Amino acid sequence: MSSMEQVVTELAKASGVRGCAVVTEDGMMVASALQGRFEPDVVAGLASFVIATTRRAMAQDRQDRLDRFVVHATHGKLVLSDIGHAFLITITDQFVHLDLVLRIVDEATARLKVLARIDA
């Protein structure tokens, strides 16, 4: 069994991935591999804001379930994947083939869901 730090470190090494992190919905950093390119507090705060506002907008249409969403920006893409009590945040460069990255992000998400599960 690997730790969350190991999972995000492996994912950050993938082609086209500039950094990644596990962040709680309220903006707490759980694990990160941001390669020194991004400020952890900024990534956590942005993720928390985007998750909360997107959920609020979806709730108006009675759709509050959010598995994954992608933000396309001028200099890259931000993939946010729900792992239960937190989200995997993957930052890519702007030229990455999203279908290839989503496959490895989905694999990392599945591993993190197992690691994040709390058994009572």
C-alpha cells in the first residue's frame, strides 16, 4: 500500500503534468508534489473556492454530485477529481493531450480513494 504522498509524487512525474496535490474541500493541503512551481496555499485556496462555487451552482439544478471537472486556462489545465473527503488536483501544461492524462489521473484517483477511506 502506498501513501498519498507517493501517489501524487508518481503522478507529478507523468508527461505533461506540472504538479498535483490532495486538498480537502475546505482548503487544507493533505499531500502535494507541486515541483516548487506553485504555492501550496494558493493551490489549496483556489481548489476550495472552485469546488465550493461549482457545487453551489450545480445544487441549484439539484445536481450536487461532482466526480471530476476540468478547468481550461491559457497556460494549462486544472483537473479536480473527487476522492471522497478531499480532491486530487492535477495541473497540466496547455499542450497536454487531456485523454491521456485523464487515464493516469483516474488511476491515481482510484488509489487515493482507497487510501482516503475511513473505516469505523
